[in-house]
Amino acid sequence: MKNYTHRILLLWLLFFMVNPLSWGKVKTAEPPTSMACEAPNITALDAGPSSCQVTLSLLELNVNYQFRYRIKGKSTWETQTTKGATLHLAGLQACTDYEFQVRKDCFNNQFSDWSTFQNIKTQGCNEAYCLAYANRSDGYIEQFSFGEVAYQSGNDGGLGLHLAPRFIANPGTEIPFSITPVKTIEFWDLDAYHRVYYTIFIDFNRDKDFDDPGEYIFKDEGAPDKVYSWKMAIPKTAPQGLTRMRVIMSRKTLGKACERSINILEVEDHTLGIFTPCPAWQPVDFKLDSASSGSAQLSFTGENLGYSWRYRIKGNTSWIFTDSTTSPKLSIAGLIQNIEYEVQVRRSCGGGNWSSFSNTYAFKTQVCSNSRELTWNTYLREKSRVGLELLGQNALNYRWRYSPDYFNWSPVYESKVPKIELDSLSPGKVYQVEVSIECSAGNWSNWTRSSFFTWGECQQIPSSQISIGIDLNFRSDIIILTSKMQAANQFFWRFRKLGTTQWVQVSTNSPYYDWSPSFVISEVAYEWQVSYLCENGQKSEWSEVKQIAFSPKVCEPAQTKFVKIKRINATSAVLYVDLPYGVQFSWRWWEKGKPFWIYSSSSSYANKEIVLNKLKPNTTYEYQFSYWCTYSILGWSDTHSFKTLNEFPPSFGDSVQVSIKNPPRNIPIVVSPNPNPGVFRVESAFTEPKKITLTVRDLIGRVVFRRELQDQIVLDETLQLSKQAAGTYFLEIRTAEFSKIEKIIIQQP
């Protein structure tokens, strides 16, 4: 046992040594002390007669929080634990003062101090009717439907006073009703909980009790997990006006009108209007004045009378009722983004009587998204601490996460302001950061990504951290100088002809530089160095000198006579360059007679083979190749051709293109303008809604932009990359079935 314990401790120690995310901490809108374990504040208490919802100022998701509560003046606490920002308490006493506290489980049952006391009084004071409610919350009435009105009350914690007028009955009629029960736990005494019992009381004579003859209007039993439906009869002699209806769900036996016992599961009181029929209402011409991701404003032309509205998600059976109003206008909040809703209205006929509901009007909420580029600002940068903010944002809340490697993401943090501070970071390292904004209550955008870095030691970039590449895909005259040390926001490059003393210096905001020397064809050697801007405005020492020798006579010019066709069928071909030297082979091909080349590079730096897939049967293709050899830039070869076969044998090899499953046909992708100054438009169209991901990468494969779009049929997006350095970029448009890459050239003005 002792050895086993030692192994567990060793595994925990190794986890914290190798997992950088376990070291990082966050400061949000109200920055906590760096190493503190602090309790959150209780920000809201919403009490009913026998229940209470507690809401706290949540800073971290998926963290345990422990609540405790008691009747004010008592010494004994009740305790519950939750991972969320809210807690629903049931079984409270009506018209009673309670006090609450909360604390945070910082790590492995190591708790913060308790928060300050928060007090609230449950409802039910000065109630004219006797109160019946549950002593336990093992089940509740989820929804009560009466006539054409379905009211979803949810868990009331034993007693719900739902007294807004919404139910109407006509004397001498039978009204259909239904009860939707919810069983929250499995009882040990299963034999006693295989049935539930329903009783309904109506105070017809409005004397504030349910004791008179005929007021015990309904009783029956049903299954605890099935909807119960039946009818109740309203007497012809029932007095007209507003009165009280009580619905009780109990176990073991029928519930009594004023019972408070362990057998009562939930009691709901409703206001019932008993009236003669109200005249029918003509169809309503609704108008959608505005709609966002979480709200909508509707109206119709009408007088300022009494109106009652209800709405629901299209396809649902339950309606949500609004408070009565005298205006023919409705403002709805708390909606879900990108959802279609239905709305109806009815008018008052006076005295609490209402017409039937109108025709149905449908509308759809918008999608919560970062519709425009976010402007990031690093307002604080140190070796182990960074402060980030979003400029020009005014959302409800913000969620953040960060990663040192694109894969292992930190916990999600929330803040009420567009600002966050991260500390205990690694010095001299580039991190990825993502943010999601809450456009309206509960509606969050997709993650939007950026990057940041921490300052490191100001030192010379090692020779192993700088490299030379070349773009042979589209232009054969660009040399790419790269620094693998990326934790800086300004780099300095200098060049000179070998044997001379005069340096030419440039600077970039990125760790690479596209060098286009006009002397590229001449036989001459050059040397170059790189440095970067450090903390406090210091500049690092220049790197060791690297040489570039341009000598086109070293290698054979690219010629198609060196190309061998290894394999060919109806839809694929494998080409191979038979040369003893050369690296970074690039290819371009087209269907003969077409005006545009298709470009690609070999699958690895020294691979001389290319696999062409998705070709047309019995079709002639023309191709060229080029390559990079001992710092010599060689142009494209002459043109040669091959023809695919007319059969369809099994395909072979893996294409260097992105594979397409059941590819859609004739999908145009338009990028304009191109070249551009960093702002361009992407347009396309699909036959059905698609989730589309737009990704822009630079020449070394780093992601500089990503945007996800939901349910798009028409793609029309403007991308802003004006902060990126001038050069060549690649835009990938991807859906679940389709992917295409477009070359983008940014030319800064």
C-alpha cells in the first residue's frame, strides 16, 4: 500500500511539471490576487413561496461551489454543492427569512472562506388562501395545460403561486386539461411510488377557501412519468369572474386542499377566469420591428386596449406567456439565437375575460457572431504575465481560453469586461488565445482566435533557429527568410553582397521576410542576419551570418525530360522527377485548353513525387515542375502532357489535395480584389445550409485568421487582414464535404 501511495504522488508531481496549463492563472473584470482562493459573491436571490434560485458571480466554469442556507436565527445549516453559477433550492417554508453563503472548492476539497451573508424572504405572506406545499422535492408538475393554454411552470420547490390571469373557462362546458409530471429521484419504497395522485379544487364562490360543496372538482391517479389528460366540468351556475384554482400532485394518497406533509409532491395555484364566450377576433397583421440574437420587438395596428401575448419555439407544445399590456406592441428578451419562434395575441373583453388567441406569426432570431474583425490590444506584456483587451466591444459577458500549442486549452474563464490578465506563463513563448462573446442572455458567439507572446531573455537568435525557404508554387523569385524564434513583434533583417561592407536593413512585424532580390539570376553570394525587438525597447544581438549563393549553373534547369510517369489510370496519375539533387519540388498542371494552372508542392521537403487525384477519364493534362537546388532558384520547366485512361480501376495513393467526400459540383468561389491591400471579399453559394470554416495561413503554415460560419447557404464575407505583412497567403474554404484553397496576395499601400 505504501508503494502504491508513492506512485500516485509521483504521477501528480509529474503532471504539474509537464502540464503548463496547470501553472497559468487568470484575472478578469474584478482581478483577484494572484495566488488567492477567493469565494464568489452571491449576486441574485429569487425566491418563491417554497423555493429559491441562488445566482453567483461565476469566474470559472466546471468548478465546484458549496452553498449553505438556514432559517434566520437557527443554528443548523443545510448544505448543497453545484458546478454551475446557479442553485435551485426546494422545500423552503413560505413567508420565512433565510440567509445564504457560498464558498469555492479551489482544489481537491481545499475551500475558500465563506462569502458574506445574503438574506431573502420567501413569498406567501399575507396570502388569503391556506397554503399547501411539499416537505420534499421528489417530483413536481412540469406543465399544466387548461383548454388551449399550456403553462410550463417547472420545479416550484413544493408550492407555486402562478396567479397571472391566463386560464379561461365558460360556464356549462367541459374543459380538457393535462398534467406533465417529473419524478426527480427513485424512491426506496418503490411500491408506494408507482402511482401519483391528482386533486383539483376551484373556489367557485370566491370565499377564499375550497371547503364548499362542488369545489373539490377532480381527483384521480396516474403514472409518475407519463402525461395525464382528462376533462373537468364547469357548472352552468358557476359565478362569473376571477377565482383561484389549486392543482395538487401527491404520493400514496389524494392530497387535501390545505395539506402540508411528506406525501405532497407539489402544489400549484392558478387564477381562473369564468366568463361567457368573448367575441372572436379577426386575423392580426403582425409586424416584426426588430430582432437580434436574443430579443425581438413585434407590433400590430390596434387601439390601446388590453392584450395578452404568448410565444414559443416553433414545434414546441408549451407557450410562454407575457404580462398583460395596453399597447399593441411586444418586446421579448431571453430568446435563443438562430431559432424560429411563433407568437400569438388575444384581446381583453373586460373584467378578466379574454378572446381566443389570434392567428400565429413566425419570426427567427439572428446568430450571435463576431460579424467583424475583433481588434486585440496587448496592454500589458511581461516575461510571465500578459494583459489582453478587445477594443470597441460592448457585449454582456466574455469567455476566454488560451493554449501554448493549439491543442491543450486552459479552462474557460468568464469576465464582464473585454479584458483579461494571464499570469504564471512561460517566458519567450507564443500562445494562442480565443474569445467568445455573449450577445444576449445565454447566446454566445463562436470562438475567435488570436495570439500573444511573452517577453523572453534578450539574446542572439541561434543559427539553428533561422532558415531559408523559397516559394516555387506561384513565383520563382521570392526567398523566404524565417526566424523560428517568434516571441517578438518586430524583427530586423539585413543583407549585403559577400565581400562588401554596406548592409541593407529592413524590418517586419512577423518572424519571416519575403526577399525579392533583383540580382537573383546573377552568380553572386550574399550574407544576411536577423535580430528582434526585446522588452523595454532593447534590440537583440544580430544572429550569426548566413549565406545565400545564387548559382544557376550548379543544377540542371528544370526539364520535363526528367519526369517519369510511375502510374496512371482514369482518375489518378503519379509523376516522379528522376534527378539526383534538388529539394522542394513544385508542380502545376491543367486540363489542356483550360486557362488556369493548378498548383501544388510535394508532400515533404525532399519528396520528388506528386500524386494527382480527381482527374477526368480520357482527358489530356499538361504539366510543369520546378525545384530549389543549393540556393539556386530555377524557373518552371517546359510543358509536357499525359492522358488519363478510359476505364475506372481502383484509385491509388493519397492526393496532396484535400480529399473530398461526395464533392459538390460547380461551386464557384470568388475572391475579390486579389491582389488586395489586406481587405477582400469571399463569395460563394451552396444548395443547402452549411457550416463553413474560413482559414488563412501564411507561407510557413501559421494560421493568421479563422472564422466559423453556421447554416450558410450564401457565403458573402469580408475579411480584414490589413495588419498582416505584405506577401502571399492561402485561404481555405471548408465544409464537411468540400474544401478549396485560394491564393491571396496582400500588397500594402
